Amino acid sequence: MIRVLLSGLLVGMMGVGCLAQGTVGAKSYPVPTYLGDPATLGVGIQRTMTLLATSTPAHRNTVRVLFYGQSITEQDWWREVAADLKRRFPNANLIVENRALGGFSSQRLVKTAESDLYAFQPDLMIFHVYGAHTDYADIIRRTRERTTAEVMIQTDHVTKDEDLTEETHPAKLHPDGKIWNSFMNYLWLPDLARKYGCALVDQRNIWKRYLTENHLHASELLKDGVHQNAFGNYLMAEIVKAYLVRRPEVTIDPMNCATVKTLAVGKEIESKGETLTTAFDGNRVDVILSGDAEATAEVRIDGKRPSEFAEFYGFTRALSTPGGKWPVILKLSSAERPLVEDWTMRVKRDAADPKRYSFALSGSKTGEDGAGASDQRFVSRSGRVVIDPADWDVEFALSLPGIKPVPEEFMVRWSVAPHFVDLLTVPPPGDVTIEPVVTLAQGLPVGHHTLEIMGAGVRGIRAVRVYKRPVAEVAGAVR
């Protein structure tokens, strides 16, 4: 079941009083008196907030923040949230990206997350999407299975005045579509946040209170019935900013907690000459460097070079020319271990069936690698590219940037990105205030592993950092 109406349309902890004004650019808006229950603010994101709050000029913690979703997340409110984090935590080394895809509901994002989300390995994901509740849950589950990201789920903002009196009692809510928004916001999303230990930002109830206190109609914060105007962006940003706080009563060592362990060389790990060996249980392993002279070392995981693991390769978005940022193939996979290379596909629209496409594929290292059609499962000659018919999305992806009709012929390109290092290079120090970290591998299979590093570069390793997913993979889950 999907939120049909909305999906179709989408192709400081407290204020100082209703009369106070918040200013954005040349406009002023009533400052909200309520931004959520103070007891709930910051819950579920304290590793991220501790990394931010404990950054100093001499030691700038790197914090990766990803905004993900669809067009609601593309609106300008996210820029103010990012700017606010940088203002409040100027010493942090913040890496902030917005990879939202307007028009892509959960049914599509559950596939594009393969290239957009898991590969980014965020410390914090700020998330909102409309669409099927089951696919929404799969995105959250897989994020918790495959990353150590803290996840901030946002409930839906208010889009019509009738929302103010909607049913909210969980016992009366069911996924039958009759009162879909109530079901999602007052039953499914709260249960999902509890199940996976996510933060839940209650946009919906805060918007209701704000509209009521300020005698506003829902439409006054919107530009088209769904998307926020400048006023709506102001309120959404204020709500998210208020949640991004460190809780003073919570004590956490962000580098040694339930999901992250830092093993110091000479303490938790012993190196012998130019060899370092340690056992670990995690899905990502980094090294923290300290060397001041350039040297190298070979990396082995479970006795193999990281490049020998098919799981350590990722595909970027499959984008067309002409086109936009929306992938025309939602998900790519492989039957054999990929190579790090660029791929080009020449696509032709079928004259008899305009929704069927024929294509020929070539890799920058593999070379010509076969031809196929969009209505059949394709496995390239090398086995390095697999495309399922259900993952073709040409017409919709091209309609979003306004390309209609689909061209008779177009090009699709993507790359294979390595999420591993075979040969570790210990470089001279750069910015000494930022911890010099190299990810050796991410996307490790479930289970215990052995890391071995051999060579002169071992002497420049200060510690090994292991990231362990908070949720074990569900048997049979599609990766």
C-alpha cells in the first residue's frame, strides 16, 4: 500500500514565544514555542552528537551526514540544518551530502540505496520518504544491517487542514489505505523507530501545534499542496535543528561503543616487526595512521587481498545522456567479481514497443560485453554486470528532468567503485588536526575475520578501527 495522494503529487530546544519572530533572508516567521518533548530530543543520535561536540581545534572529528529521501528532502530546509551544524560545531570535519531523488518513493529508493546510501557509510542519516511501508522498512533494516549509521526518521509534515483532526489512536490504524497517513505516522513509523533503535522526529504533531497556535492554514506553509514554501522550510529546519542536540546526561565514547571499536597498536593489538595481525568481527575496518614518512604495506583479509571480495565493489548511479540525476536502471549487480572500471551502454528504444529497450554494453577494461533487451534478465558475457527487467525505469527517470518522449537512442554510463585497499600507503602528514583514516574494506560478510597487514607501512599505523552493524542480517534478505 502507498500513500497514493502524496506520491502522486510528488512525480535551541524551545522558542521564545509565538509573538517572537524567526528571520530567514528578508522574511520573518513566528518562532515555534514547542519543538518536541525535551525528553526525546537527541535520543538515538548520541554517537554523532558526541563526535560533533567533542571536536576541538587540535582534534577535528570527521562526521559524515547524509540527507536521503525524495523531493521533501530536496527542499532548502536541509541547507539550513547543515549550515547550523557547521555554525554550532566549527571544529568538526563535517562531510554533508544530500542524495535525495525527487519523485522516487520508497519502492525506488529501496533499490537506489545500493549506490547512494550504503556506500557513503554515514554516521547519521536524516531520512524521509513516501511510499510503500514495507519498502520503507527494508531501507531502514538494510541501513542497520550494512552500516553503523544512526538514523533519524521524520514523520510527515501537515499538508491539509483536515490533518489536524485525523485519527491517531494506534489500535484504530491499519495498512488498508483508508487512513494511510495516520497509519504511517502514528503506528508504522514509531514502531519502526523502536524496532531498529532509530531517532523519530515528530514533524507531524509539531506542525499541528504550530498551525493551531499561530492560527494558520496548512496551505500557508506550502507552495503546491505538498512541498514546503520558504515558511515551511523554516519550520522544518527549526524542528530538525532542535533534535540535533547532545544530551548532557548521556556518556558515550564514540570511538569505543557498541558499534565502533578502536584497537590501539601496542595495547589491544601487537605488531611484530613489519606485520600486524588481528581478529575482528565487523563489516568495515579502518586504520588510523601516524607515520611521517611514506611507506606501503599489503593488506589481507581472511588470507585474501580485499580486491578478491566481490562484496567490496559498488556501482554508481546508471545515468543517461540526455538525462538528469535520476538513474534509468535502479540497481545493478554482478554474477562475477567486478573490475574497477567505467561502463557505457548504447540503448535503443523499440519502435514496436516504446517501453522496451535493446542495448549493447562495454566496459573500459572488460571491453565489449554483450547485448540484451530490457524485458529479459541480462547477464553480461563476463558476468560483471547483471540487470533484472524490474530495475529498468527509463520513462519515469527521464520524465523527471522533462525529457519526453524518450529519445530513440541514448547512452547510459556508470562506474564501479572500490570500497577496499589492497596496498596501504602511509603518506606524510596533511592537516594534522584531522585524524588520518584509511578504510581498508567495507561491506564485509557476516562473521569473524582476520586482518593482516605486511610491510614497512605497518610502522605508521597507530590503531585499527572496526565498525560492526547494530542489526544482524536477516536470512534470505536481498542485498
